[in-house]
Amino acid sequence: MKKKMPEFKNEDVEREFWATHDSTGYIDWKRAEKVLLPKLKPSVKTISLRLPESMIDELKLLANKKDVPYQSLLKVFLAERIDKELNAS
């Protein structure tokens, strides 16, 4: 039997609660359904990254061949490599 879901005064209180409690005691995840949130955009953070000019030039060349902005291509390359590293056995 699952526990009754508590009511929270605000998001901060809820965030603190879930940081110290296991949701499986409150939610039957076997009955969960996948949902798509097509308009939800991931939050982004601007960073400063120092790269050799030659690397940027090569990235721009590759991006031009693919007809995409070089920053977008860099994000694709990073995402692919991160996925590869995280899934390496």
C-alpha cells in the first residue's frame, strides 16, 4: 500500500521533501505512462570556452558543409561524445 501524497506549501518545501524521500513509497511507477512535452525547452547556460582558432575554423568549415550554425554542430558533437562516454562498458 502506497503512502498518501503530502501537500506542500510551495515548491521549495516540496523540493526539500523529495531530496530526502524515495518516491516509490508514494507513486506506483509501474502504472506510469510516458508523456511528450513538445513545447518544453531545456534550460541553457552560456559558457565561455577557449578553443584554438584553427579548431574553430575547422568546425565552421564542417558546419558550413552541413548547412548548420557551428555552435549547433558543436553541441551535437558534445552530446554524441557525452552519450558515448556514459554508455561505455
